[in-house]
Amino acid sequence: MNYSNPGEQLDEMRLLFERDKAYRMAVVDSVTSNRPYLRFYGETAASQKPYKYLQSYTPTQGDKVLVARVAKTYVILGKVV
């Protein structure tokens, strides 16, 4: 992309990196009452809330999963193998 000045490029980079990511990777830390709790890549502690998932996925502790940003939360799309 062509920028008319360095400030435009910086503004675009800020938008790219400051926004919440559309997709993230996580590990299923635990499953309680069929509700998975996640530990996102790059974080050391598990989430304090359970996450929803697609019907085709069955959460299992230790699964590496791809999650998608939906509104102000994440939904588990499935297991990454």
C-alpha cells in the first residue's frame, strides 16, 4: 500500500495491532459440566469463565483449539490436529 506520509502507515499499524484478534489459539485447561475453560496461548492462567463451542466439537482437556472472536467473547471452532 502507498502512504502519502509516515503517519498514515503508523495509524494503520495501530489499528491492526491494537484491535482484538479475530482468531486465537488456546488449550482446553479443564471441562466442567461439558463447559470448557481455556488457557490462551501466551498466557499462564486459565480463563475464569467457560466458553461456548460448535456442536460438532466435543471438548476434551488438553485439546489445542482455534477460537473466533464473536462480540465480546470467543467461540471454540474446533480442535487443531
